[in-house]
Amino acid sequence: MNAIFAIAGTTLGEAIRRKVLLIIMMVGLTMLILTPAISSLSIRGQHDVLIQMVLGILKITSAILAVTLTVYLLPNEVERRTIYTILSKPVLRSQFLIGKYLGSVGALAIMLVMMTVVLLVAFAIQQSAWSVSQLMPIIQPAFLLLFQMALLAAVAMFFSTFSTPVINFFLTGLVFIFGTLMNPIFETYVTRESSGFMSIVARVAHYVIPNFGSLDISSGATQGGQVMRGGDLVYMTQGMIMALVYIGILLILSVLVFDNKEV
């Protein structure tokens, strides 16, 4: 465990020092600050428009950060040949991989918290809302967004064990798009009792591709204006458990591939 935490700490420090990530975060923060002024153009439903806009910007910026943090982790270590120095010590490949992942998720969490704080302050000033209950529509999705982005980082980590950063970027993006937009379609096939080819493909895709939509409480917790059974807390808990299960599976697969890879 000491080796994992040491690698995670080093990865966290390297990620924070990367100028590209800081630029992405600053762009996201700037957009979050400007969002209240943009939302004032909408007279009707200004409160809802503001929430959807800031959460959308937060999600896009976090997704870019999650992918950027992860796709270069292993290729950079191989290119700089630092991986040989690390693996020559009493460090298992599994410890190296998990440490790298935890470090990237830690950096992502710090950046996400910073953007969320700016978001909450901007929202509170715009709406004169300072109570916890008024800020909860932003706090809950932002908290669940961390699990969503940690899952996305695990997907990118898995692809990084056998693909180049460019290919990894597109593969991870496709998984994120399919897991966000296509899973509701897959679910309709799963609920049906048909046994056709498309139904089988949809069932396989439903269980193989992570359902990122289940980690979006802003759109997933309410369907058709009706709150899902069990409330937001149950919905969030189910989403977090699902994310942790998929993260565990992806890390195991990553370790299996990385253990058999020549570096």
C-alpha cells in the first residue's frame, strides 16, 4: 500500500503542475463566472437555465480534464523511460497502475472541487441563495459528477494499456457518449422480451458499456417530472455503487493487460 500511495502522490503532484490542465481548468472557471451574466438573457425560468448551464459547463470541463489526466499516464512514463526505474524497484505492476489511477483521480477531485466552489459562489450571488437547501441542486450533481469522472478516468486508463493516446482519446469519448446517450435506448430493449439480434446486441451493450447517465442526477433523478422511487439519496447511492463496480472491473482488466505487456 505504501508503494501505491507514493506513486499516487507523485502522480498527483505532476498532474497539478501540468500547464495544459491548469489552462483547461481556468477556461472552465472563466465560463462558470460568466454563466450568470449569460443566463440573465433568459427571462423565463432563469433559475433553471442557470443551473443547467453551469452544470453543463462543469460536466464538459471535468470530462476533458478526466481524459487528459489519464490518457497520457502510461505513454508518458514509457516515453520518458521512468517506468523502467520504478518497476526495477520492489513495485508490482498492479501497484504502479493503481497508484497512477488514484493520483489522477485525486488531481481531478481537487480541480472539480475548485470549480464547484466557484460555481456555488457565482450561483449564490446571482440568485441571492445562501442556504444549503437552495444550493443542493448544484451540490448533489457535482458530488455525483466526481464518481462519473472517476469512472471515465478508469475507462481511459484501461484503453491506455494497449492503445496510443490519440486512439485512447477517441475510444474513451465514444464510450462516454454511448454510455450517456445510448443507454436509455439499450434499456428499452432489455425490458422487452424479444430475442432478436438487435435485442441481444442491446443487452450486451447495456451491461458492457457503463451507464454514465445513471450518475447524472440533474437529468436522471427526475423523469417526466416525477421523482424516481426512493428519492435522490437512493438514486445517488445506486449510481455510486454502479460506478465503483465498473471501476473495479476496469482496473482489474487494466492490470491483467498491463501485466502481459512488454514495456
